Amino acid sequence: MKTTKIILMSSIAALAVTSVPALAQTAETEGSGEEIIVTARRQSERLIDVPASVSVITAQALADTGAKNAQDFTALTPGVTIVTGTAEAGDTQINIRGINGARDAESSVALVVDGILKTNTAQLNQNQGTLRQIEILKGPQGAIYGRNAAAGAIVISTLKPGDHLEAGVTASYANEKTIETSAYVATPVGDNAGIVLSGYYRTTDGFYRNILLNKKVVDDQEVGSVDGRFVANLGDATQLDVKARYAKLSGASINFNAAFHLPNFAAANPAFNEDVDDHPFRYYSNIRPTNDQKSFDASIKLDHDFGSTKLTTWALYSNVKQSLTADGTSADFARYIAPALGAPTNPTNLAVQAACFASTAANTGFPVNAPGFIGAIPVPFIFAPATGSTFGPYSPTTCDGTQYQVRNQKDFSGEIRLASNGNGPLSWQIGAYYLNISRFVGVSLGADLGQGLIKELYNAPGTANPTSQLYADRFKTNVYAGFGSIDYAPSSKFKAGLALRYDIEDRSVSNRVPNVLDPITGAKINPGLPATGSIPDQSKAFKQLEPKVTISFRPDQHTNIYANWGIGFKAGGFNNSGSSATVNNNFNIPEIGAGVVVNDQFRKERSSAFEAGIKGSLFDNHLTFDLAGYYTRVTDMQFFEFFVGSFGLLRVVSNIDKVDVKGVELNATARIVEGVSLFGSVNVTDSEIKKNASRPYTVGNKSPYTADYTINVGGQVEVPFTDSLKFKVRGDYRVTGPTYFHTVQDQTRPTLFSQLLPISALGLPAFVGNANYSVAKRNAFGVMNLRAGIEGNNWHITAFANNLFDKKYINEAIPAIEFGGSFISPGARRLAGVEVGYKF
């Protein structure tokens, strides 16, 4: 890491005296003197006593910021970034200090709600009920919180019923017809029990429109959820906690445009070599993209206090069904005009070609994004320079086909844990965990005859939407784990802890693709299919011991000097069967020579992480701070890749053999005077790929999806008018540093165009089709959120503006290296409105 960068970023934070979540370290102490209690190690303790970096957003901070979900929480947390909802609602990837949750693999961040570990990554950005506190832990937490906590954990506490009736309702309206409401009621039921009911609803037209369909079909969304909780004391020592939730979402999907990175084409049209940050987003697909998600989960938790020990056991059932439909990506590679290029004909591909030609003629001159254009015929312009076309993906014609994706998962999990009650210098816990997952993933590409999309993974030739490529697999997983920890405090100043967990993940995959031919090309509908029969089943067990060691020294009651080391683990798994054959047949050929290694089975990820820091308070608790440094070595980091070509599209997980990550983080909060607070943070992360057999030329590049730095600065002012009325204003400004989204960064690589140009009508040498990905980096950007309003004892009226200055930025750029460009999704634009709330 460059020393100057560390000094610069640290100086900014120090001068601002300012972390939004670090503010949470003292948010409840402001005006009350109360200390924040967290469960960061599955036991209640003061935040300052935790020997690790923990960002806490209290109930008051949640209300002040309007934060409701993981996207909001991560924006308030240094060293944490998120990509969510770009492809579908359940598609969420959180990066903590350089470790990212690869799309289509397991998450790197555990989600724990009211003590129960949720196992489906689709739930990471769902509303989780009436929130009371958020804790974001950084670094490997598997030894404490279990599965998929390699990068950290998000620990959520929701409202529990008390001994009196409590209720509240909040509603807001903002631009783009954005309506959001939430309500809850908590009430005792008899002397020893109570219930909580929560509801949430949000609808928006979104920020973008489809200029062909002229409807809200780009980023519109409607979501609703209902949560119920029943808590009962079964005697003096036993508590029962039963929860259930149902959520439903419908809206759009695949919020992407494409940008080409072909510098040798730029002389003809500069848009062939476009920086992803400069792209003007326009949408015109002829297929209405949809996204549907339904989720249900129910849990039961039982706590029994034996006096010196406490038994906790829980069970969780979860069922999440999600699907998407969208336009295709392959028009520029002539998949659906095969007869026009001399391929064998049959009734199906003749019908497909006819629809493609007809739709092209109907849309000739339609203003597609540059450098695209629709010529007289859909043949790629390199084969027909005078009359051909350049569409890009998601075109207004039928020539790019359709896509339908299904991702359904059912899981059942349970845990039993026995822990000491913490009296005395020694505390311990021991337990066991089990999880069963049944997951089905299907990705289907179909021919577009202009008659709409059929929501089935396989449609036979002769139908209105015949399937031309299919990946479909049933994945099953059984997880067995044992864990334990021990903490010893020989004095009030010293404390040490050791936690251990041993995981066994037994995984299998069964292919569900019929052994049939693609009616368009005549090839196998899945490249992995043998001559006869089906793709064989596969199975593999992934095992890992995960230790966590912590030490802390308390020189005084206001300071904690700590260090910790731990092992993070994510099990390996299986890509959709046929993925390796698709890559080898289309890219690892002499004409391209991509040299990329993709396997149907990807390896487990293992990380070794060390952290040291100091946290404390000064000036009678008017200034609190948390300074930490960290170093992590990741072995076989799991990484998402996207491939596009004449074969269609492919999503896979690959491995990066070795990545080193190191960084520094500073958080501070200052109470200037009564009612005036400043808060801020800075994180600087330096990462480097040390070894990558999948793409050896990327050694020396940065860890994908990792921002070079994040900066949070903000302030809050409260002005009392009377004892029961006050004015409150709060501003939060977040800067996210430069970010690469792929291992390929400043390199020049051959593409499909490198293969096609020498045999095209242009007759150009192969190197002219090479792509350079230095323009695929997202530049640093800052977003300002502002809230201001008046509050009474039980009501509030607040005006808000998220992204106050309407900053244009991209949410994600997914380079498809051998395609010659990136698929990019825009960030949220300004959302301004008014919120009202009442509680009693």
C-alpha cells in the first residue's frame, strides 16, 4: 500500500473528525449516558469491549438515517460496498475489505436475524421487519457465526414484544411515483407472552424508461412483506421465540446496457471504445424484462437458563422462488439468422430468421445506443458493410432471442448451543449445526418469433419460443458443523479468546437438460451433453477447520487495544453442467486463444485474516474513535465471470488462486455541543492478485469489486423548540473509490471479433478486434443524502433527498472479456420526498 495514500485518507478522516456507523458506537450515549450493548460474539457485551471492528447502527441512528436494508447499512459502513438488484432482486454481492460474494456462489457475509443464521443470499437485501439494531462485523466470523461468514456478518435485531402495547406507522412519497409504507404493532398476550406484527410495502416506477415499449419496464418494482413474531416465557427459565415472514416482489430485471472496449474500431466511431463512466443509458429491448420473487421462512427458537449455563436451540425453514425474463444478447453474433449465413435449414430456424429480418426492417433507423445501428439486414456489418447491422445486446429486434432464468431454493437448518452465563473470568460455549439445501438453477435461451416469451425452461421446436440453449441443474447440499469457544479474563485489563469451528459441506449436482439438439444451430442444446444419455451426476465434500483467536488489553476504562486472527471459509461447488465445454468450445480455440480456465466444479475459498486496532473515547466521551489495520491472504478466491457469444450467454464461478489484501480504517464521532454531532470514517484497501491460473496475465491486478477507498462524512443537528418539539437535520456523504469489477483490468485481450475479422468482408487482421479494459474501471464517486424535519414526542415529518445532487454513477460493470465490452448498470438517481410517521 502506498504510504502517501494512507496518510492522505487518514488525514481526511482526522480533519473531518467524522463514521456514520462509528457514530453508532456512541449514538445511544448522546444525551442518555447509556452504553451500546452488542452480540458481536454471540454474547451480550459492551461495544468497546469487543476485540474486533464492529460498526453498529442503533435504533435511533436507523430512524435518523432512514436506513432499512443492506444497501442502506453498507453505505453507512467504511470498507463495505454492495452491488444489488442489477440483474434481479435477489442478486446481492457485499464486499468487505476486499473479499466479495461471487454471484452464483455462496455469500461471503453471514446474515443473522434475531440469533438465527439465514442461508439464502437472496434474503441479504430484503426488509427484515421492525429493526432495532444492526451490527456489521468485519473479518472472518465463521468460528462465531458459522457458515458463509468469510468476510464478515450482518447481525440484525428486530423488535420484541414488551409488557405494554406499542405501535407505529410510517409512510413516504417521492418522485417516480415512489410510495413506501411500514407499520408494526407489538402487544402483550396475557402475562407471559407477546406478539409483534410488521408490514412493509414499496412501489416505484423507477428512474428509466424503455423507449420502444414506452412503459415503466427498466427498474420499476413493487414489493411487500409481512412479519410475525410470538415470544413467550414458559416459566422463569425458558423463552420461546417463533417467527414467520412472507415477502413478494415483482418488477423488472437485467438493468444493463453494453459498452464496447475496442480501441482499434474507435477511428470509425469513438463509441467503440467507451469508458463505462461516460455511457448514456438508454433502453429499447422488445421483450419486457420481469423479475418475480416469493419467499417464506419460519423459525422457532428456544432458550433455557440452567443458572450457570444457557441452552439455545433453533430451527429454520426457508423457501425462496425467483425467476426473471429478459431480452437476449446474441444478435451481433448472428445466432438467430443461421440460414442467412449458410447453415442447414429447418422449419424452426427458417421461422426464426424470418422474424429477425422482419423486425429489423420494421426498426431500421431506430436510435439504438452508439456505436449500434440497425441496417437493412441483421447480418453483422463486418460481413455486410453496406447493409448490415450492429445491435448490441437487448435490441429492439427479435434477433437476440430471449432468456428465462429460474433460481429456487428450499433449505432447513438447525443449531443447538450450550453456553456459560459469563460469571467469572472464564466463559465458554459449544454447539452443533446442520443445514440441508435443495436448489434448482436453470438458464434458458429461446428464439424470439415475436409472439412473446413462454416461462418454461424447455420449449420444443414448433412452439412460439423454442429453446436454443439450456443449463438446468438440481443442487443438493448437506452441512454438518461443530463449534466451540472459550474466553479467559485473568484481570480486568487482559482478555483472550479462542473459537473453533469444523465444517463439512457435502454437495452434489444432477443435470436436468434433455439430450436434444438446438433447432437453430443443430448442435447439442447443452455443450456438455454426451452423444447419448445425460451428463453424469457429480458430488464433492468440502471440509475446513476455522479457528479465531482474539486478545485485548484495557489500559483504562476508555480504551481497548486488540488483535485477532481467523480463518475464513466458503465451500466450493458446481457451475451449471456444460459450462466448461461451452468456454473451451467457443474461446479456448486457436482463432481466439483466450486461455481462460473454467471448470464445472469450482474450489473452496479459504482466507487467513489478521487485524489489530485500538478503540476508545476522549474528552469525557465527546470524541470516540476506532483505528484498525488488517491483512488478509485469500486462497482460491471465488469470482464471477460472464461470457457472451454466438452460443448465447453463460454465468460461471471461477477461482483466483491467491490474493493479498491489506488496509487501514479509521472511524470517529464527535459531540461538539449538545445536539450537534459530527461523524466520519475512512477505509483504504490495497489488494493484489498474486496467482491466477485461470487468467495468468492478471497477476499484479487488484481484487475485483474492491474499492480503493471509502470515505464517510456527515453531521447532525438537533434544535429543541419546546420540551416536546424539535427540529432535526442530518447529512451523510459517501465517497466510493475507484473499482475494477474483473481480474482483467488494464490488459488488451483477443475477442470474438479477433476471430471474425480475418474471415469477414473487411478482411482485417485479428489484432484489430482486440479489446482493452482500462476503460472498464468505475471511477470514484460521491453521493449525498440529506434529511430534515420536525419531531414531536410520538410523530415526525421529514423531508429527504437521497443522492441530493443527482450524481450519475454506475452500480456495476461486468466485463465480458472475450465479447469485447462490459455490461453496465446505472446507480440510483435523486429520490426526494416527504416522510411522516406516528407511534404510540
